[in-house]
Amino acid sequence: MYRAARLRSWREPLGFLLKATDKIGVKCYKTSSALNSSAGEHVANGDILYKQEHLQLRQSLRKIIDQEINPYVDDWEARGQFPAHKVFKTLGSAGFLGVNKPTEYGGLGLDFSYSVAVAEELGHINCGGVPMAIGVQTDMATPALATFGSDKMKRTFLVPTIAGDMVACLGVSEVGSGSDVANIQTKAVRKGDDYVINGGKMWITSGCQANWMCLLANTSDRSPHQNKSLFCLPMDAKGITIAKKIDKMGMRSSDTAQIFFEDVKIPADHIIGEEGAGFTYQMIQFQLERLWGTAAALLPMDKLIAETSEYTRQRKAFGQPILNNQVVHFTLAELQTEVEALRSMLYRAVGLYIEGNDVTKMASMCKLKAGRLSRQVTDSCLQFWGGMGFTNEVLVSRFYRDFRLLSIGAGADEVMLSIICKYMNILPQASGKKK
Ligand SMILES: Cc1cc2nc3c(=O)[nH]c(=O)nc-3n(C[C@H](O)[C@H](O)[C@H](O)COP(=O)(O)OP(=O)(O)OC[C@H]3O[C@@H](n4cnc5c(N)ncnc54)[C@H](O)[C@@H]3O)c2cc1C
């Protein structure tokens, strides 16, 4: 009763977004007149992407983060895993796991700018691991299913994932191929009415807790860009082994698994879209992942710069606040300027994306810059905290470890540079490479 009442209070501010959810039986709350008057207008704080509705969405999410997530983050970090089912049920019940998914499958039916607003607000969580797992659920493992999947697969996997009843993971990377996605070796061979899967996946976020995996596997001997398919793979299928939970330097509250498949049989209708189109679907899915990852890095950088300003204002050395040294306040100003530049680039890329443009180049630029800048911000801020920065008692050291991943995961910096070069027409053609 108490929980239902609280969920309702979080959901109430979303009422103006939920008109369409009447169809799926979700209670629709009345819009306040104050909100009506400003709905649809861009807010007057300089944001080029967000309207009043985006900000309301973010405020509602912040309440959940403050009450249901941040108080437990230290404990989850220490345990090396957060309770994904519990947290996702809370977020799913409040509407946050399907912001841009179709209403007939339980989503809010909004455009991708609302997902970006949610991703940005998730940066208020005091670690990188929990937001990353939420991002896998909402914008990494599910976009291809929502866009190309059959109605049956969407009802079986997408609806419970949006509701927070299932945890999703994304299975692309393997032991022998991370950056070179085209080179994956896992096979799904069609046998009668089934596919039989053999191989393995590496680095799978939420892999220890997931109910299903969006799996990329080879389904033919055609060229590497035409021989792959995406599948909805139930993680309780016979022949799946969680080989280990990987011990990592950062993102500690998010579990990361190595997984093996031995003669795993799934019905042929578990394929997402067309056989052979999986590589293309995954590349499309990666664009959203990269924009999402950029958005989720912004608030932590703002927060670290603000906390470092405050700490160095209080802390004295050589008879004056550390902040008074020009190298310190100039560096913090420089970093904040860079964060704002990244924010602007992200908003522009998202604006172009929701208007239907191909933003592969800009999404890669955003991801590259986010990786580089989050390393710069965490490293510079940690330096100004001195010995305190080197302890596990301050946020800066956690983000220093967590955000190191941003230059590696979802395509390393060098892979982003290669994509940008390709779009600039300056990437040398690899000789003898299969098309
Ligand atoms: C915590 C964590 C969570 C992850 N979650 C998932 C997940 O949920 N699902 C999933 O499928 N994968 C996941 N990954 C995998 C991640 O996407 C890969 O680690 C990443 O793509 C890099 O692949 P790799 O680790 O095999 O590095 P490699 O491919 O071995 O590359 C190593 C390094 O070589 C360099 N390099 C690579 N290619 C080039 C090039 N063309 N030019 C110059 N230099 C190059 C880069 O510096 C790169 O970092 C996760 C990884 C981590 C660490």
C-alpha cells in the first residue's frame, strides 16, 4: 500500500505524458494548469532540447534516485552487484524503462529526446554502474527489438522489460572480438523450427541477473556484414552457462559476465527482424547507445566540478584556499566549458536524430568526446582533492574508476575516430578486407 502510494506520487508529474497509456490500462493523471500553460515551450534556461515536459520527467526521476537508489549505492558497490530486478521494477512501474517505446507495448511513446533527458538525470546516481545497467535495459538491448521485432517477441520480451519484470542484457562482444564486431564467432544454425547456438559472449553487463539477452550471432557463411542476426535469447535456456562474474576496477555495482552457449536451442521465431540483417540492426542500436552514454556522463562531470570547487574553497594550503590558485580555478572553468560544449553537441545530435537524420558521425564524436572529457575531468578533480581524492570515501575516486570505461566500452575511442574518419572520407581503405 505504502509503495503503491509512493509510486503514484512519482508517476503523477508524468500525467501529461501518459495520455496514450490509457490504452494499456495505466492510470492517467490530470495535467496541472501551470504545466498546461508551459507545455510544449522550450524552457528559458538556455536548453535547446528540453521543454517543460522533459524537466518534469527529470524531477520525477530524481525523487526515485534520491529515495530508492542513492541511499543504497555504497552498499551495492561494496557487494559488487545491485539488485536489478528490484530497482527495475521501481523504475518500470513509474514509466522510466520505456520512455521512447511504443505505447501498445507499455512505453510512453515519446521521442528519443526524452530518453536522453532520463539518461542525463540518471547521472545524478552516485556511481556509473547502476545507470549503465539501466541504459542497457532501455536503450542498448531493446531498440532493435522495438523497431524490427515481431509482435510476438515484443509481447514476450519487450513488454516485461519495460514493466521492469525482466532484466535484459546485450550480447555482442566476445573473448576474441570486441572492437571488431564483424569478427564474432558465435553461431546460430537453423535446424528445423529451431536455431541451435554455440559459442560465448564476454563482458556482458547484467549477464548474471538477466532474463534474456539480445544476442548477435552468425547465421550464415556470407560476408561478415551480411551473415549476422539478432535474437531474443531466454537466459534460462538449456546449455547456457554463466562462466564467471568478472572482477572489475570500476562500475562495481554492475555485474559483468562471461557466458558460454553449448547447443542452446531456441525457436526460430526468436529472431529479431530479418535473418542476415543483425549487423546493420546492431550498428543502428549502437548509435543510441553512444548518445545515451554521453548524456549519462554529463551530470557526474558537473557534480565533480562543483564538489571540487567547494572542497578547494574550504581547504587551505600556504595560507589560502586551494581554489584561489589560478591553476585550480582556471582549470575548473576550462573543464566546465568543455562539459557545456559536449552538452550542446549532444543536444544538437539528438535534435537531428529525432528529425530523422543519420547522426552516426555526430554520435561517434559525442561518444569520443565524452570518453576523453570524463577522463580529464575525473583526473583533474581527483588531483585537486590531494590524498582525499585517493581514498574510497569520496565520489571523485569512484567516478575516476567508473568513467575510465567510457573510452573503451560501446566502441573504443579509436573505433570512434575510425568512424569519424570514414565519414570525413580520410580513412585509408583496408586492402583485401571482405566487404
Ligand atoms: C564493464 C564493461 C561492460 C561491458 N558491457 C558490455 C555489454 O553489455 N555487452 C557487450 O556486448 N559488450 C560489453 N562490453 C564490451 C565492450 O564493448 C568492449 O570491451 C569494447 O568494445 C572493446 O573491445 P575489447 O575489450 O575486446 O578490446 P579490443 O578489441 O581488444 O581492443 C583493445 C584496444 O585496442 C585499441 N584498438 C582497437 N581497435 C583499434 C583500431 N581500429 N585502431 C586503433 N586502435 C584500436 C583500442 O585502444 C582498444 O581499447 C563491456 C565492457 C566492459 C569493460
